[in-house]
Amino acid sequence: MSPDTIPEHKLVSEHEKISLFTTLIYQSCYLQAPSRVLSGVLVSTAGSGKTMNLAKFRHERHVYYTNVISPKHLVDFFKKVDVKNKLLMVIPDFLTVTDGNKTTRDNIIKLLRVMTEEGIDDVSHYGYPEIHFNNPVRAGLLTATTMDNMNEFKRVWKNNGFLSRLIPFSYSLGNETRDRIQKRIKSVESLKEREYRVVLSKKSINRSPKKIILPDILAYRIDPVALKLSDVTGSINAPFRQEKQIYTLAKAHCALRRSDTVNEIDINTILSLSDNINLGFNSI
């Protein structure tokens, strides 16, 4: 099954949450301005299905999927984004970034931070000839890391603003979900199918959505989600970036429904996901 899937019911069951969250990040790539593409990070223990869940994006045509990240990969990616060939970078294991030497790691984080918000205007690092882009190169990032890795770098990333660019989705596995993953791994017939994915009704990513309206009366209902998120990734006194992120999640779900106005279904879905849109590692 491709990532182009969402459930038809209003609330999201526990074992569907990861798949839906990552699908919403991908759907945000296609929203019209002023909405901007989202970035997200899955955070859990080792062996909890993070990397397998992101593997479903490997063959998506607008996704730059890489197991190894370096300045060269970033420059190549920026060029592809500039000509609209790529919209989202997926790094299934962010340890490939944090395990590098400090100078390289800091430079990569800086470029990713700018890429996901202001956009890259010029690249003149790492011995490459200076590259100038006529328009800022802006793209999303979807990645995954462990609890320990997040705890090690959380303070630094919060201080330099990188963490506030990401929507964290943290979780621990409940017994039912763990059993489901193990049964699925044992039952598959080919290595290609060994991905943690949930059987959802087929609804494809909306690659040309209309401009989506979020009524104020519904936006107020998800403001508390943004406020709690801002305490985790930014400043609880200035939750403006987090409000935009949560509003965009709701609009992304609306786009998946092929609608142009956010309604109760979209709001209830975001509220269903909100238990894990944090670093609380709540069970799924």
C-alpha cells in the first residue's frame, strides 16, 4: 500500500496514527499558499517501526529518500526542489546526521533549519561553486530518531530553532500494536513488503487541492494542541509557528478528503493525533 491513504471514519484508531501522521506531512507538500510544507519527526525506541514506516515513501516521485545524508546530498536535493522535481526529503534514521562529526552535523542542521522555514537562497559551502536560486528553496523534512537521541540533542535543537521547525510524533508501543507488527512481519512473503503499514481505505494524495479555508470557530478547537506543542518545541509565550503547523495539519486532512473547507472530521482527526504530537511517548 502506498502512503496515499487515510481512514474514512472521524477518529483514528491507535494503530493507524503513525501512518496517518506521515501521510499528512506528505500531503502538506501540495497545499496552496499561504500554507507551507510541514516537517515531522517520529520518535520512539529502537525497533518500534519508525524506519519501516518511512520506507513506504521510497518510490514516491516527489520524495528524496536517502539513508545517508551529506552536504552533497543536500545540494543535489536543493537543485531538484528548485525545478519542482522534489518536495520532501525523507531521512529514515536521523542518527546518520547526529553520528557525524560536530562541524558537519552543525552545518547540515543549519541548512535543514533554513530549508524548512525561510528557504535556501544561496549555497556556497563545502567546496562547491556558489549556487544562487531565483526563489528561496523551501522543502519539508520527514525523519525518525530514538528517544535517547532526541533527549541528547533536544536542548541544542530547541535553542537554535531547529526543533520548532519539526512536528514531533512520539510514541511507545502498546501490546496490541506490538503484536500486530510482529504478526505482519511474520506473515509477509517478500522483503519489499516488510514495512510497518496499516490497512486503510484507498484514497490518493491530492496533488492539486483547491485553496483550503479553516473557519475560525474550528481553529479555536485545535489551538490548545498548538499551545502544548509550543511548550515542547519552542516558546509557550509565542506559539505562532506551532499554530500554523497544526492548522496546516488540519488543512492537509481536508485536502485528502477532496474538500476545500475544514470541518469537524478534520478537527477530530487532529485531536485524535494530539496525544502523540509531543515528546510524551504515549502508548499507541
